[in-house]
Amino acid sequence: MDELSLDRTVAVVGSGTMGRGIAQVALTAGHPVLLYDAAPGTAERAARAIGERLDRLVEKGRMSAEQRAGAGARLVAAGQLSELAPAGLVVEAIVEDLAVKQRLFADLEGVVADDCLLATNTSSLPVTAVAAPLRLPGRFVGLHFFNPAPVLPLVEVVSGAATDRAAADRAHATARAWGKTPVRCTDSPGFIVNRVARPFYAEAFRVYEERGADPATIDAVLRESGGFAMGPFELTDLIGQDVNEAVTTSVWTAFGFDPRFTPSLAQRQLVQSGRIGRKSGHGWYAYGEGAERPIP
Ligand code: NAI
């Protein structure tokens, strides 16, 4: 199965951290891109942010001014879901909530053509369950990018129980054509990376909760001795504590509340207090004016 041709529009629903990264990837690959978000003004802000990122690529000599102008002209912020009708592929990157995602895709099926590939960027919800209410669930796949999407090559291509082989093949070929490294997997909780990564976060949070060491110390140890690019506290601040906690909770639930995956109370309290990481200015660390510092 061939990749999505470059004349087909890619629609990205949800214009937050991941949506804007995925939109940038599709845009720089050469597709027309439609960005949509339910929160008014967000898609427009995301389009401006993508433009600024492309400008930086031009300054660094990694994109020509001509390519930049072409990409800018192909990016449109849509005001209504109905404007996504021309899409050949929709990638959803909205809130990690099963009912909200199901409702969105049910609405989308009434908007796009029957040959439009539908994809979710969910980190941990069952692809099979997200697709369950659809009239044509065979064209539905998981297309799981990693943060930051324009930089990290890995994409998990997840087949749910109803996914047609042809749809998974097309998603895989498209990710490859976009310069990514796609891997196929089935719909097991957390797929590959988010399953294997759970203990990395959970054990670090437990060490902190047991007053074993503070976040900065644990991060430094894992970076300097563990060989990780980022420690678990700084990485979850980048991911978003809300997103990371939702992933843990859904993997924990899927495994029948297996204690290996029990969510961290300290992380839950961060989420409850609105300290959800870099995007809110606070998480395990404080950001903004002055140096990053751990919150006591
Ligand atoms: P985010 O909170 O940065 O952005 C979500 C956006 O979706 C917001 O702008 C919100 O207004 C919008 N939205 C919410 N409900 C909507 C609806 N019904 N229709 C349209 N727009 C809606 O979240 P983020 O981090 O971009 O995550 C999005 C998805 O990507 C989640 O499923 C998450 O699990 C997944 N993901 C997140 C990663 C991360 O590192 N943050 C990595 C890989 C996947």
C-alpha cells in the first residue's frame, strides 16, 4: 500500500503540544495541512508557532526561504470541524479521554470522505475502543508520535482489532515518507514505549515520595549515569503531568489495577494543583523567570 500522496490534505485535530508538532511534520513533508482545535484561537496560535519554528529552521540553514514560503501557504487554521472535509488523513491529538475522542471521531465520520484514513495519537487508550463507535472502523489506526514530534523519529503504528491491514500499511508508508521510523504494534496497553517506560517514571516518583532523593538528584543520576537524555521528572514536565498521569492511569486500569502501575500520589497532587509542567510554568520544577528549580 502506497503512502498518502502529497496532494492530499492532512488534518490535525487538537493543536496543543503534539498537534502542532505533527502538523509541522506533515507540512514540511509537503502536504496541505488543516489545523483544528475546539478551544477558540488555539489553532491560529499553533499555526503562528509553527511559522516561527519554520523561520528558525531557515535561519539555521535547514530549510530554504522558498520551502518556508510554500509551507506557510499550505497551512490553514480551520474554524469549524466541517472545514476538514477535504482531508485524506486526519490525525487526532486532543485530550487523552476515551469518550471525548470517540465523540470527535463519530463527528468526523460525518465530515470526511469514506476513503479518509483516521488516526489517533493516543498514548495509551485502546485504539480498538476509540474506533468502536465508527461506521468504518477498518480505516482507523493508532499513529503514535513522540514529543517533540518534528525531532523524534519513532512512530508506533498501532493496529486495533478492527483495523484493516491496508489502513495500517498506508499509515506505516506515510510515516516513513515523512522521514520517520515507524514500527508496527498491536493494541496492547501502552503499546511498546509507554508500557516499558512506566516503571522509569513510577519508581523515580516512589523514591521521591519515600524521601530517598529529590527530583533534581534523581534526574541528574539518570542523565549522567543512566545514559538517559532526560530524567523522569524533567521529562514528565516536558510531556505534561496531566498527560503522563492519564497514560499511567489507563495502563494501570487496563492491567486490572496491577500494583506495578499504581499512579503516584505526588504526581496526582501536581495535576490537582494545576502544576502540569512546562506548559503551565510549574511542574516538578518551576519555569520562566530565573533558573529552573525544584518545588519543595
Ligand atoms: P495538549 O493538552 O497540549 O493539547 C490538546 C489540545 O486538544 C488542546 O489544545 C485542546 O484545546 C484540544 N482539544 C481538547 N478536546 C478537543 C476536542 N474535542 N476537539 C478538538 N480539540 C480538542 O495535549 P498533548 O500533549 O498535545 O496530547 C494530545 C494527545 O497526544 C493525547 O492523546 C496524548 O496522550 C497524546 N500524546 C502526548 C504526548 C506528549 O508528550 N504530550 C506524546 C505522545 C502522545
